[in-house]
Amino acid sequence: MLAAPQATAAVAGEHRDTGAPLSRATVAADAQTREAAGVTNLARSADETAGSYFDAKTKRFVVNVTDRSDLRSLRSSGVSTRLVTFSRAQLSKVTRTLETKASIPGTSWAMNPRTNKVAVQADRSVSRSQMGRLRSVTSGFGDKVSVRRVAGRLSTDALGGGEAIWAQGGERCSLGFSVRSGSSYSFLTAGHCTDVASTWYEDSGRSVLAGTNGRGSFPGDDYGIVSTPGPGYGDVDLYNGSYRDITTSGNAYVGQRVLRSGSTTGLWGGKVRALNATVNYAEGSVYGLIRTNVCAEPGDSGGSLFAGSTALGLTSGGSGNCRTGGTTYFQPVTEALSVYGVSVY
């Protein structure tokens, strides 16, 4: 949320009272996020794993393994496992090759643990010759990779038109999460937004200051932080007259049901499709992103990705729109929190 105007500043850590306790769905989502972290740590103890995901049908987390001894070991720990062909190391070789030889604007890729492949996407801006180059680079990897065209144009979704924040030049982004370090308060947004301006306002007329001293990292990463004159509300706008308290942060997992809040399109939901995605924007490549099937449009940049009361990410960019659907990528919020030494509240 935006920092409250100075005359009506909120008390640190205060949340807007919607009059309702946390729903069962919110509590369940938070519990699943914690469970996912435990599964991830357990999977790291196995030698030949290839990612994990949440199976909506069985309501269980599944860890991919390539070694039968790991299969038995993890199952004895109570974890659902699946024997697959390619290890994480083998699929990582594919992504490293792509980054070296095929960082073409309009393309993206990520390991898909459900298919046990690297899923490569190319938007409509990728020319026929560039598509040929992409297929040439990936041809030697056989079943380790899939390549397909996607509708629309891959962009940072920025500046056009969340809760909204406005730059001096009229550009608009969305606020991600209110954060603090001791008695200092800030908010997170996309790095490609703080690249445009360091001072942001709550209104298009630029009469109410939202924050100053904006700074960030883009490309490479896509996070930014803006200092606020006082504490804001530690919640996210659900665009139906209510708000969701954000009380903690966490890492997304494949198969997770998530929500995105942004100033252009409001609240939309979907699922996490892949982690550690590389996206090649016209402005440069960004690494380590969360790939989802949630839609977004220009101006939603920087907005909140969350599940339950857990902050997960900041809207980076994508392709498509909220009329026909699309793919949207998010900067993991935990990286930004660590870099700036702040926490959600």
C-alpha cells in the first residue's frame, strides 16, 4: 500500500481493519508456503533432484529425482517423489547455453518441473531469422527443451498507467509492499520503475508525496525501494473495498495459487508455472524470476504478488493482457528484502 499522507500517518505495523478474521483459505495458503520451504530444504539433501512442484490433484508436493536411491530416501521421509530423466544439472546446462548464445529480446526460459524440460518462449517481436537461431541453439538438447511462440510482446509492463504511484514525468507504476528497517519506512516496487524516477507521488497531479530517494537494480534484477516520510499500511488492496494483511514473506513454488494486485487491472489470480526464469526484455536480461499465468498490463509494474498473507514477488513484466490472458514474470521479494535489509509489516 501507499504510505499514508503525513497528516494521517498510520501507526507502524497498523493494518486497515476489514472487520473479518483471516479466512481458512488465507491460513491454508500460508501453511502451504511454509511446507514448500521444508520440502525444498529436504530435496537439497538428495544428490540428483530436478525441481519440485505442488500437485493440485493429490494436494501434495512432488520432488523430481533421477536416482532411485534418492527416490527411496525421500519417500522414507514422507515426501512424494517422481522419477524423471533429466537432473537439475543437465537442465541448467541448457539455460547456461541459452544465456550465452540466445539472449534475444522477446524470449524467455525456465525449467518446468512438471515436464522435466526447459520451456523456452518467444514473442511476436522475435523475427524468423532469430527464431531459426533459437531453434539451432536448442536443437542439440533434444527432449531437454521445448520452444514455442507466445501471443503479444514481452515487455516490462511499466509506465502507462496499481495502488498507483506517479513519477514527475507522468509515468505510473504500482506499489509492491510496505517495508521497514527499525524506524525507517519504505516501499518496494519494480527496479525498472525506480530507474525512471527517484521521487514518486500518490496522485497524477503530483500533489501528495509518496516517497523519495528511489533506487533499484535493473536489468539483471528488477527490484527497487523508495523511502517514505512515515509508515504506511502493511496490507495489499484487493480492489473490492477490502485489503489483505501482509505479515510475512516467502518463496513461491511451482503449482502455487497466487494473487496479483496492480493499479491498472486490480486483482487477478493464477498459478506459478516455473521458477528461476530468464527474461530478455528490450532493456536487457533479468534473471531468477517467477513465471506465472497471471495476467498484467502496463502500469501494474511493481505491484504485489502474494498468497495468503505472505509476500512473494514484485510484478516485472510479461506478454498478453487481462482480456485474452498471458504470462507474467515477478521478481522474488525475498531477494529485495535481503539486499535492502528490510522486512514487510
